[in-house]
Amino acid sequence: MLRLDDTSEQNILNMLMDHSLISSEQMHQITTMSKEVGKSKLETAFELNLASEKKILKLLSTTYSLPIVDLKPYKVDEKLKKIVDARYIKENSLVPFEIGDETLKIAIPDASKLSLMKNLKTITKMDPELYAASITGINDFISRLVGEDTAETKRIDTKKTKLEQVKKKERDLVEVGSEVIVFGDKIISEAIDLGASDIHIEAFRDIAKIRFRLDGILKVMEEYTKFLNQENNDNAVVNRIKMISHLDIAERRTPQDGGSTFKFGGKEVDLRISILPTKNNERIVMRILNKEAGDKRLDELGFEEKDLKKLIKSVTSPQGMVLVTGPTGCGKTTTLYSILKHINNPAMNILTAEDPVEYELEGVGQVQVRDDIGYTFASALRSFLRQDPEVILVGEIRDKDTVDIALKAALTGHLVFSTLHTNDAPSTITRLQNMGTPNYLISAALSLIMAQRLARKTCLDCREIDESVTPQLLNAIGFTPEQTRARIYKGKGCNKCGGSGYKGRMGIYEILEIDKQIKQGVLSNLDQEGIVAIAKKNGFRTMQNMGHDLLLSGDLNYKEYDRVLSVG
């Protein structure tokens, strides 16, 4: 069985749980063991005999009334490649296997693929007729379609190759430095030089590896991985990291968190270090806290001029609440620090509650919350109100208590900033309502919501036209008929971008100003669609709209747009 994407795997596991075929205890066991062995959750469930392809197939068929199809007898029709791009098929793990007059028969491995049918109908101009198929059957058919070895062959070859790789490592080890100290310094220096945000040092059953998170994506660093796999070097490196982080070298049973300061290029870089015991030694994640990232001006973050004006208007008001939303790792902290830097002056008392404090801001009172001793965001916020502040930053709104205190503070002469995990700006209002916050409080206190994402920039040095992006694909994401004829670019890969086709990252934003009309809409308990309709009349642009502009300018490729901004 080849791996499915994470969404598909989780969807299958959720389906098994919903039908009581996997208990919550078994799910916890799967999650824990998958992390320990470095395999996907679904692979782990198979190995534990808690799931099987037959069981999944039957459940998918009965739950969604889909007929079962065996894909083995079907030959690959060349017409299929012309109708649906092979890469689209491969990336989404679905199989168009037979063409009718006006219908296209499609086999799917799980129900998450149902959301793609509207898109496929737009692309193919045919009505999709859905079937359930086994994961192995789908992967074998895809392999035949794109001209690769079958999944079964790959499974056998993987085992064989794995043994060969282990033997090769024993024969051909490359030493990066004569000392572990030198090696540790080198990987940190290299990571900083490349602009990595995190260093992962991971131990699995047969090998250990080092990965850098570059532009939001983890990349295996082969040269350093080879050194790590020399006899006992992984243990020595772990102990070295513990020493510079002032952690207990002898403690190998419980997680440890620490920090260190690393001198690089004449400046100091802070490292936040997390160590997690696993079945196979300890795993380390080192977060590189680049102070320059927290030193950006607002006008350097990529806002459109009118959006920047709206933001500055809200963050320089004497009171109100500004929320920055988005998933983990989308740059919310960088944005908030830029805001604080913009408004900071000796006449203002600014206090922040953070978990953790990532960057030091001169003239700002920064507080580390400690959930383990009961010093939460809510309790920190209560303390702040007795410190005579003009501006308060709450690192994250996690519960009703925190949001209620924050909103009331925003109504009593304070400017409050915080973050929330929502998909877009309009849904933030719904989230606050679902947390039990009264509409009158939201309407009165909230002044602006900003949602954001970080996307990888297309490398300008190797940019070329992406022939796989068709007018149908562009139409499916909301392009006008005129825009669908535009040229969309991708990075081919060159020396300057390390062969990735990407170079650097950029912010993608949407800013929802809570004006009088939206305030009235909230008071009237208008639903999210109604709020969006009002906002668009007043010029509100979504992140998808900004993404369209970046696609047309060549700064963003279609694949990255789909990864970062796809709404389903």
C-alpha cells in the first residue's frame, strides 16, 4: 500500500471510528506508534491489524452507496490522460478509469475526494460517476497511468533497497567534522545561512536523519544525515544539544524543553529546543528565532496599499480589538511584532502575554505564560489591566474566559491585539459566537480581522510557463473567462533555488474592517454569508483574490496556490 495524503488517511480513520471499528484508545495507540516508527497513521493501523483494505472498501461502499470496482482488468485509455492531467490524478489519488458519452467513471479510496467532483466536472465537462476501489488498486492503476512500477513492485523493492542502503551506510560514511561539537555548530550555521526556521534531528528504527524546514517545507539534509548514522553519533549529537540547552543529559524518559544562544556572523541567534523521547532514541526540534523576522516594518509585509491604510487606522486607534488569524506557522507572530514596532513609542505602555516569548522588543513589557503553574493568558490579561497599559497583546485566544476579558478591555480604553485559529477573516466572527461571546460585545469591541497565509515565491531565475495549468483549472478557482487565457508560471529548478523552483516566502492576506454596516449585521445575527456580502460591497478582497493577482504576476505558481489557498 502506498501512502495517501494526510487528509485521506485521517478521513479513513475518522470513518472507522464513527462506525466503532476503531476505539478512541486504539486511535491513541495508532497515533503514538506512528510517531515512534516514523510511519503514517494508516500504515500503522494496518500493521496493528486494526484496519484492512477490505474493511475500508466495504465501509466506503455502504456508507456512501458507491458500487465497488476492481481496477485490475481495466486498461489505461490514452484518452484519460488528455481529459485529466496525470499529475492531478497522482496528487489527488483518484482514478478516472472509463469514459462514457457524457460521463466519466472515477474510482476513489475515501470520501474526502467527493469535494473534488465539482472541480473535475468543470475540468472535464463530463458528469463524474463514482465508484469505490481499494487503495492498492488505485495506486496500481495510477502507476500504470503515469508509467511507473506498480505499488506491489515498489513494496518489494522498498524492502530490498532499505537493506542495501543500510549496508551502503556502513561502507560509505561521510564525516562532516572530526568532532561532534564541530558537527553541531555546522548544522546550526548552515540552517541559519539557508534561512531555515527549524532543525529536526530524528531517530527511526534503522536510520537517523536531519531535516531543515526551508520556506515552510521539511527537507532531508543528506550530508549531515550520513554523519549522524555513524556508530553512536546520534547519541553524541543529542547529548551535545542537551549540554548547550542546559538540559539533563541523563534524563531520557521524559520530554525536555530548553534554549540556547548561538553566535553567527557577528550576531546572536536564539534557539528554542524541544527534546522528545521515542522508541528509537530521542527526537530534537530546534526552532531558530531569527530576530530579523520580528524586525520587519508593516510596509515590508506585502500589504496592498488600501489594506495597509485600514490596518494602520485600526492599530493606531485609542481602543478596540484587532485579531490576526490563520494556521500555525503562517506568520501571525511576525505580523503582530511589526504592528507593535509601528506603534511603539516612549509615551505608550505596551504589555504582551506570549507562549513563548520569541523575540525581545525594546520598550515593551513581555510576559511568558505558564500553563503548568496556572498562569494562563486569561490570568495574565487580568494582571495587565492593573498595570495601566495603553496596548495589550494576548498571544492566543484559547477559551471563552480569555476572549471575554480581552473584548471588555478593548471597550474600556485599551487597544488589544491577539490571534485565533480560523480559516479566514469572516469565519472569525462565527468562531467568537460559537465560543459563547454575545453579539453586542463582538460588535462593540472588534475593529479589524486579518487572516493570512505564507506561500513560497516562484524562483524568478528559472521561471517558465506551466503548460499543465489549463483554462479549466483557472476557471475552477474563480478566474474570469478573460483571465483563464493568462500564462501561469512555475519554477523549473536551478542552482539559485536549490533545484526547488521556489525562493523565499511571501504573505497573502485578507483584511476585514468591522465598519458600521458589519457591526449592525453582527447585532442582527447575520450569518457568515451575509457578513461577506456586506464586506464585498465595501471592497473586501479575499486571500484567494490576492492569490489570483500573484498567479497572474508570476510570483505564485498554481501548485502552491492550491496547497495554501484551496478552499476545497
